[in-house]
Amino acid sequence: MLKTSKIYVAGHRGMVGSAIVRQLKAQGYENIVVRRSSELDLRNQAAVAAFFEEEKPDYVVLAAAKVGGIVANNTYRAEFIHDNLAIELNVIHQSHLNGVKKLLFLGSSCIYPKFAPQPMEETHLLTGSLEPTNEPYAIAKIAGIKLCEAYRDQYGSNFISAMPTNLYGPNDNYDLKKSHVLPALIRKFHEAKINGTPSVEIWGDGSPMREFLHVDDLAEACVFLLDNYDGKDFVNVGTGVDVTIKELAETVKEVVGFEGELTFDTSKPNGTPRKLMKVDRLKDLGYEAKIGLRQGIEMVYQDFLDNMDKYIAGERVVAS
């Protein structure tokens, strides 16, 4: 990409999109186009068509999505498949119609089968049944991958896909009903510390293993892929290292400074037993994640403290 290239980042107020905007600006890209959802509803076909016709971006990063944790995924199943399919269909199709030079579609590790071999390789896609609690979201993300492949096959479009592992970082969602596990733990432990609560409850038995990637590492990887990768196959983006939920909770507890006990509610679902990415393809291209998990949790807890009022209120904190 040229430093003057017009780059549209869809979803710039979310955790991923805002990190990508920060990374692009840090690398000297200034011609960045963004729209709030109140200005452009990506589910609206006519509105997306009008936007692309007006702006004619050179590059597109599709980081916009309806996202959430186990509760949100399992509760709002229709919205998770409908909204994500609509966003992908509109943005990818208009990128084709308007001659976008390159599009990067961002998916999720939940595209893989529930009992996929570990670590999960890109070739494991569609080799087994999905995790039931987030199946609608996963199917939408698989459809996004296949859309990119189909436009490449039929029209020669340079549309690439990256599948991040579990993410955390600035601008995360701390709503306990909709958040992912790491931000939920940070908020739970912080509030327990402030309120003098004797224990914090963790969903499940603590045995599931998860991999966590700081969103700044993902953003750096995305810009790297835009500059260096033009292949049809999607690319896993992760650290290649995982921990149990119990180990994660103990680390968050230490970082926050909570001195009470952990309790595990085994009546709640564990989710997929293990989700570890094999990231050899990305490493072979020349990129590796840099931020270790404890360092990343320390960074994000400080960010939570700095922006707690806005996070609790559900507002987005987007760096300019």
C-alpha cells in the first residue's frame, strides 16, 4: 500500500477496528476513511452501495461485526447470523463492484469444529460440527471466507481473510452479559476488590484452554498481511500458546490485586474444550506476536482503570 492510499476501515469504533486505525496511523497512513454505524448501517445494501460509490476506497479492512461472548452468541442467535451475513455481503460485493484493490476480511477462531485437532490448522475448516452455542456466528464468518474465495475465483479479486484467536485490549466490551471471558474477569475481579467481596465466580470448571492475542498484535499483523500477502487461503493469527481458564483467572486476579477466592460454577457451560491456533503460515510469512499474556493483561487493566466510567457505560473509547 502507498501511504496516500485511501483505506476504509469498517468497524473503526470496535476493539479490532480502532486498533487497526491506530496501527495504520502509526505507520504513516493518513488517508483513512471511517463511518460510525449511525452514519452508515452496513446491513443496509443501498446505503453501503452509496458509500462506496462516493468514497471509492483503494483498500478495505472489514472489521465490522456483531460480536459477543457465550451468553450473547447463544441468546441472540438470529441477530448474530443475520447481521454478520448482511455486513459481509454488502461490503464484499461493493468492494468488487467499485474496484477495490485489496480487501481484508476478519473472521474468528470459532469457525473451526468444536473438536478440531489441536492446534487448529487452516485445513481443519469444515471437517466437523461447530460449537453449538456460537454456531450462527461461526457460520456467518465461514460464509465471509467463502465469499472472499468466490470473488477471487470468479473475478480475480484480491480479497484475503485472517482468522484471529481470542482477542483482548483497549476498547473491549466490559458488559458482563455480552463480554468475552478476559474483560469479564477483569471487571469481576476489580469490582470484587473494590467492594471487598470474598470470592469471584467463574463459569464452568476452569479446564477449557484458550489462546489470547492482544489486539495491537492483531492490528500489526493485519497491516503486515495487507502489505505482504495475496493468497487465496485464509491465515490464522494468534500466539500459538494457550492457558486454562483457571490459569487465566489466577493471572487476572494477581494483576488486579484481588485477594479473595475463586469459585467455579460447573452448572454453566464450558464451551469448546480447547481452541489453540497453529500459526505456522503467519510465521512463515514473517510475522509473530510480540505481547506476552501477563504483560498484555497489565496493559489492558491499566486501560480499564483509565477509561472505566466510559467502559462501564458501554461507550467506545476511540483514539484519534
